[in-house]
Amino acid sequence: MKRIFPLMIVLILSMITCPAQFYKSILPSPAFSDSLNTIVKDFRSNYYNIQGEVVSEQDDVDIYQSKSSLPGALECFVYRFHSVQDTSASLQAIMYKGESYKEAARIYRNTFRLVNKTKLHLNTAGGSFNGSLEEPTENLRFASSHLKANSSDVAYKNFVAEIEMVNNYTGWEVRLNLHNKKDDKDKYLQQ
């Protein structure tokens, strides 16, 4: 009993003096959560409120600069695909571009953690993103983790956050995509 008491005092004092670091490792930053919520809420208006200047017009897609971004993102774009079946837009944030696998893997895991821990504050309902992390390996050129929006709001029924880590000819790239995605099973049932 005499040994436990000093240990408890040390533990309590350490928790009192460093709560910021403890909570920081568990919860995403308020800036990231606020930015992600702004973007996710604007999905309801098909990202028109955050769509900026046109960057590229192609046969199958128009790409626009996004007026909203996420902390740590290098670039953020709104993609408008020329499809008669699905007119919903997609948002892509480039979180990393470089040659370091180690840094790309760290940012990939951290982006997953931030999205997974963010509480969504949608118009009529709250929610969160749920999914599992696909661990990257240096031998594979691609890793992708999917987090599905968990909300009672029907506008977000098929909404996902997809974090990709890709090795291409210029090095590693980590991307966060926010878009609608129907289950592959649904595609076969509709044919």
C-alpha cells in the first residue's frame, strides 16, 4: 500500500500537467474538425459553395480549385464528372507529395486517424466516419482506406472519405477524397 500511494500521486500530477498532449493524441485538432465539417456540410449543395476557379476542363471531368481546404493539405480540388448516372461532385485534398515512403505512410495513417475521430455536425443530425485502416507497405504501390459516413441524414447515405497512398512516377502521394460511393453489390443488382 505504501508503494501504490506515491505512484498514484505521480500519475495524477503527470495527468494534470500534460493533458493537452494526452488529448491531442486522441482527438483531432479543432481546426481540422471544423474544416472537415465545413466541406462535408457543403456536399449537400454538391460543393458549389466552395467551388473556386476552374483549373482544368477535360472530356470526362472539370476540375476546380476549392475555396475550403484542410489544415496540412497542399492542394484541394472539386471534381465535376460528366456523368448522366451520377451528378454528385467529389472533393480531393492532396495531403502529401514527395519521395519519402516513411513520411507518406505517417501522413496516410494520421489523415485516417483525424477523419475517423472527427465528429460530424450536419444540418439535422450528427455523425462520424467509420472504417478500418488498410496498412500501407513499401512493396505495394497503392493503399486505400474507406470510411463511411455514419449519419441519420439521408443525403449522406453513400458518402465516404477515402484516403489513398499512391506511388507513381514522381514519388508518393497521399490523397483524401470525399464523395458518394455506392456499394459494388448495388451496381450488379441494378443491371
